[in-house]
Amino acid sequence: MSDYLIYKRGLKVTIVSLCLLVCLAYESGDYIYWNQRRYLTWEDFRVKRQVLKEEKYVAGTDCSCKILIRPEGSLIHLQVNAVVNKMGSWVKESSRNAKVLAHEQGHFDIVEINARNFRRDIKAHAFKAATYSSELDSMTRVCWAETNAEQDLYDKETAHSNNSEAQSAWLKKIELDLKASEAYANPEITFLAEGLW
């Protein structure tokens, strides 16, 4: 099993084999796994960086999706988690306010919604043993291209949280999308790859 990293516009998707379980323990202190009871706080934004006065961004959340793969006979076990890397997230000191934090939480929630959509698509797909890895890779690329497009649209329409009316509408949409996708909230998925072993 190989490791995959996909980068686009700051969103990173990592697919790793569960054979590297040490990775989980190593990351636990720096990563926040999405949970409906755990919201981002400013303490989660650990990077101290110089923000240029004319820079339009006041915060950045390093959201990603971690996908762990463990084959077992003809069964493939996946764990798909939306995460935030605290060591990649930053905020301009003068912008630590509830409005900006809610906007950044929205980015994290969008990753979770798309992780749920990915889980839904995985469950519906008929994988073949000989090609399951490339099929999974292709599905991952499509899903995260869609995630990046939605993140860009969110920032554009909300003007990075500065358009209060649009921000409020987006937060309502995100809340509805989370409720609509609750059936796929479990990060663990198992599927059958016909003809494997």
C-alpha cells in the first residue's frame, strides 16, 4: 500500500496504510478530528506568522482529510476523517473574533460534509480487486476537487466572512448539509473488493 498526498489550494488529502499505525499516535496532539461536539477555538491556531498589512486573509485553517486503508482478505477497511492541523493553522492577532472563528469552523465543516459524501460514494461503488486502489484514488481526486471548489465558493460569496448576510446563509446551509449527511457520519467504512486474495 502506498501513501498518497494530494494538495490543491491548501487542502490536503492524505491516504496512508494502517500498517503505519504509529502515525496516529504521532499526529494526535497536533490534529483535531471533526466531532459535532468539538468546535475550533483560537488556541487551535498555533502558527505564528507575519501577515502583511495589505493581505486579504486574516486566518487560515489547515483542513484536510485523512484516509487510512487496511485490506483484510477481500474486505477493505477505510477510516475517513476530516481533520485540522493546529500547526498549520494561523490567525492575524487583530482578527481573533467570533465572526472569523465561525467562518473558519465553516471550512472545517465543509471538509466533513465532503468526507461524508466520499463515504457515501465508497459504499455505493462496486470495487474490483485488481483496480480498487486506482478506483479509490480516482474517487478521492474527484471528491477533493469538489471540496476545493466549494471552499473557494464559500470564501468568495462570504468575502472571507466580511459579508455577514452571505456568511449567515452559508452557515445555515452547512448545518443543513451536516444533518442531511448524518447517515455517513461514521468515519469507518468496509467494502468488498471482488477477487481480492
